[in-house]
Amino acid sequence: MKFKEPDSHIHLIVRGLIMQGENIILCHLKGANYFFLPGGHIEDGESAETALLREFHEEMEGSEYKISSFIGACENLFLLKEDIWQHEMNIILKVNVPENIELKSKEDHLEFISVKKSDFKSQIVFPEKIKEGIVEWFENGKSFFKEIEK
């Protein structure tokens, strides 16, 4: 696979694997058939944990998020639109939320769904490398690093 050099810098992103008991909370754009882990960009001078909590506060109702551990990291390069590539580094943190709290979007274009941990593997989750890493983490408990394929 041949890539054109990205026109911009690497985006540093933090994402949360939100667990409610044996369920995982996934996010998607309304009408989309794929999902992603909630989160967003880390701003200059901000820690990954602070950025994730800020993003949750901006995107979701509720505030009982407990970041419990680092799960892994994933480098991703994808075609954003014709001839424009986006290069990002994703940090994934495990987040526990009490089971009695319903997570709702504050943004009209986003929805959150609850998926059984046992069904996670069958979901379309992007970036795919994050999904692969999380599946491995569920199986062996070891943090992961997934880099872009050369």
C-alpha cells in the first residue's frame, strides 16, 4: 500500500473503553453502520486523562467516570477525503461507569449504544487496529501497541 505524505501533523487522540459491568459503550454518528470509542483530541499541555474527562463532559450527560487503567495505543493512517490522509496516535484508557447510569449524547449527531462484551468482536469498530488490540487485551490482559502497516 502506498501512502501520500500527510499534509498536517499527527493528531494525538485519547479514547475510552467504557465498561458498564460486562457491557461496552460504543459511539457512532447517527445513521452510520460503524462505531468508535468515545474520546477526542488531547490539547497542548493537557494529560490524556484530563482530555478524556473533558471530552466525556462535552459529549455525554453524566459524570461518574472512573479511569482505571491504560489499555494500549494505536497508530492510524486513513484517507480523510480525496488525496488527504489523516495520521493519528490513539491512547486507549479503560473507564468504568456504574451500571445504573444511562449515557446519553449531548450532541445531536452522536449516539451511544451498549454492547455486550461477548458481542464486541462482531461489531464494526474503527480504527480496526483498536478493535484488534482490545480483543487481544480481553483475552490476555496485556496492553498493546498497534502501528500502521508498512
